[in-house]
Amino acid sequence: MERVLVVQLADIGDLILSTPALAALRQARPDAHITLLAGAHAAPVVRGLPLVDDIFTLDRQAFNSSTALLKPANLRRLFGLGRFDTVVYFHHFTLRLGTFKFALIALAARAKRRIGLDNDRAWFLTDTLLDAGFGARHQAQYWLDLVGLLGADSTPRPAVVAADPLSPQLSTLFNSALVVAIHPGSGGYSRARRWDAAGFAAVADALHDEYGAEIVLVGGPDDDTASVKAAMRNEPLDLSGQTTLPQLAALLAKCRLFIGADSGVMHLAAAVGVPVVAVFGPSNAAAWGPWPPDGAARVVRSAPECSPCSYVGHGIGLREGCPARTCMRMVTPEHVLAAARSLLDGTPPAVHELPRRMIFSRRIHILGLPVDGITYPEWLDRIESWTAGAGDRTCHHVCTINPEFTMIARRDPNFWNILHRADLCVPDGVGLLWAARRLGHRLPERVTGSDGVPKIAERAARLGWRLFLLGAAPGVAEQAGAVLQARFPGLDIAGIYGGSPAPDEEDAIVERVNASGADILFVAYGAPEQDKWIARNLPRLKVAMAMGVGGAFDFLAGVVPRAPLWMQRAGLEWLFRLFLQPWRFKRMLRLPRFVLAVLQRGAG
């Protein structure tokens, strides 16, 4: 008899999203003996289902770390699994030490055939499917396609979960009321995925008032249901911490609606067929949205440029999100209510199409990051087209990328993603022109923020664009604004404000910028914070273009002199800046590292 070991050691939601593939594998190999290797905390969602013959569980705390299987006790337990013909991994091999852990599982199973995703770390596998990154396919589809290598049908099918009968007490609840389940938690993996408790309370009260809904709070003891309950006007039924996973599955199956964030409980609700409203922020909805995607579900997200920031491409990214968590704060109770009403009333969802980004035609990549071969006249013409809109026009983000940015982004996944998603990445650095030539490309000219600001101001004075200057040291932006107005008579500066990129200031700053009626926003908070601030707030900025300008205000105000023109043309402006500001020495060390990286890796 063929023996197959399926490895899914991740969280509850991940195991639920594996059940379509397990069902397809069972259908394709009805005579095989299939063993599931899963976390003990997640296993109850499939225990008793006819998907597998055996479930071998590992304790989450004992086996969760990348080095867990190096412990002798854990190794002895693992090698007690027995011999298998085939091992199938329902995992991305994201961390190098974690990959070694999975290789040890293959060694323990002594399987000749080892199947999984290949992201250039799958050295121990015999059969692979290309790992295109998180979100390139839904996680459930990845695993369906993977078992397709064993002859299974990879056509999408629903997830399935184990459910226990409801108690008679709870059964009577569903006979007389429209029940809405609310889960304010996000599981133990990342609290950054949680939406505001006050927001859940406002939605719950509105549904009670409008539909007479009975609100049931569900989840575990750490899911902050107490805060939601305290903020509600109406008394909910609080069942948090009082159900097993199979009992919760049965309860959710009887509900008319489920509302929650990205969590295993959300996937449990989707699996039992209850309509789902899922709030997403830092996490990747393309990878972990409700399954199946065409089911009765609505994903609600504010979609700033930096979201998602966790599990994008082949990296983990910001598992706990950023400190500001603007993506979750920008989701309002009205957004969630609109999705809930759509599902309860059976009406089509409101369509909020994200603006289509127009990639510049002469875009190249240096060390994996985009650089646009644009000239100043082309850039100004593009700004003119952006400012032609009015009212609900889209805010476009321009990044002034240089070698220092490049090296920062290689260690900062959030900044890396932002640069990839920006509308333009202009080549602000002679090192990029050299790197482009080295790689066989040509950038027409260096396009800097320091020179771009006065060029934009000149056209703004002629066409009536209104500028907002944000950031820099006290008094510097005001002085820079005065210099620009003296140089370009008629220039309209809509506002000047210092502030900081601190999360507790950004709401008021965005309101100030929008109230000014500005067309263009220059942000001088320093890299990469200025571009992160823009990315977080992009959906709610009512300007046509926002750009981080670094020290441009300092140059304009005369606080820091520019290098002589001959040094700028020779690409030695960095040397002049270092002479004036020796404290920049550590930052300047990124420049030789950039050169070395280009010589070693090129465009990759």
C-alpha cells in the first residue's frame, strides 16, 4: 500500500485551506494510506473527517521554531513516524533554518518522493511546483496544484471542517433570531491583523438596530471580546472561550453572517458556508482571503500603498505590521456595514476599483528595484496630466530612488514593497546611471528631488498648481517656501507645516493637507520615513502627487549648501556632502556596498 505523508504545521486557517487539496488527494488515491502531520492546536478542525487515515500531531510550542527539530527529544518523536513513499509539503520554504527543519522531516520519513514548492531553497525535493510568491495564487490553490503532481484534480473545491452538534440551548437561539457572529481576534500569530474593538461594537449595534440581529461574540480567551462587549450599547451573547473548534464550526454554520479579521476563525466560518465579512490590513488577502474567492464573502481593506506588508513575494515582511497600523485604522464601521448589508440583503457589493498604475515605459530594475528612465520634461508633463483631475482624483506617489535607498530597501521589506508599488521611481543618484550602463541599459539623465522641486515650482507658478511643504526642521520649510515664491512670482503655496511622521500625528496632518486644497505635496521627513508616511496615507490624500524630498528644503533655504556644479556633474556631490556633514560617514558606507552588490548580482 502506498504511504503518503502530508505536512501542514502552520496555524488553524492554514490547515483549513489545506482541506480542498486533502480531499482531492484522497479522491485521486483512494487506496493510499495518508497521514497528516499537523500542529496539535489545529488538528481538531479535520479530526474525524474522511480526508486522511492518521493524524500525527506535534505540539506547537515544542516544534514551532526553526531549530525545534534539533532537540533530541523532538527528533526521536519525529523518527517514530515510520517509513513513507511520498512526502507532500503544504508550506512555502521562507526561512533557511525552517527549510532545514522540513528536510529533516523528509529524512525521518525516508521517502523517495518529496513534493513541494520551489523558491530556490527546495534542494531536498524530487518533484516541485514553482513558488511564484505569496498571493500569486491563493494558498488553497497552491496546495491543490501541488497535489495535482500526484494526479489529483486541482480544480477549486470548498474547504471542509469537522463540526460537533450544537447544544439544545444554543439550537433554540437560531430558531428565532437572525444571528451575526463577530470575532474580534486574529489568532496568536499577529495582533496587527486585528481591527478596532470600538469599530466592531459600532457595527454590532447598527446590525442589531437595523435587522434585529442577535450578536454572538466568538473566539478564544485572548481575542479581546471584553472590549467589544464593553463598547456596545446592546448586550451580546458572549461565547468566547466556551467552544471547541468543532463546536464553533457548528455554531457558525447556523449564523446568517460572520464578521472578523484575517484569522483561523474567519476561515472556519467560510468553510461552513456562512457569509463572511473579512477585514484585511497588513496581511495578504490574495493569499489568505476567504476561500473560495467566488463564495459569499466580502473583503474589506483600505488598501494603502504599503498594504499588504506581511507575506509578500517570498518573504515574511512585517509580521506585526508597522507601528502606525494606518491600514486598519482607515477601515471605518461604515465600510464594514456596507459589506454586511450587501450580504444580508443579497445585493451586489459596492465596487471600489483601485486605480490602475501606469508603469513607465522605460523602467529597468537594479538590484531588484524599479528605476524609471524619465527626463525632467517627461516628469513635468506627467504631473500636468495628474493635476488635470479634480474632486476624487488619485494621489500619485513619486520616489526619488538612489543607491542609498536601494541598500536600505534590501534590508527593509516594507520600503522594498513601497518602491515597487510607487507610480514613479526617478533616478536620483549618479550611481544608478553607472549601474544601468553596467547592466546594459541607459538612463537618459539623473532626475533628483533637489532639482525637481524648483522645476515643479516653476511650472506650478505658470499653471496654478498649489504646493504644500511638509516636514524639515523648524523654520526651514517656511524659508524654502519664501525662496521659491521669490524665484517664481505667482507661486501659490497652500500650506507649510513641520510635524513628524509619528502615527499619532498623521490623521491631523492629512486633514490639514486636504483642507489646504494643495495639488502637490512635498514631504521632508527623511528616507525612508517620508515615503512610508506617504504610502500609509496615500488613499486619503487629496493631492495629485506626493513626493519625499529629503534635504531639498535645506538646500533651498541655504541651511545646507549644494555642491558646486562641476562636482554635481562629476557625480561627486556625495563627497561634498560628506565634507560638510562628517556624521554621514556611516550612511555613506552604503555606496561602496551598492557598487559591490551591482558587480556581484546585477539586476537580480
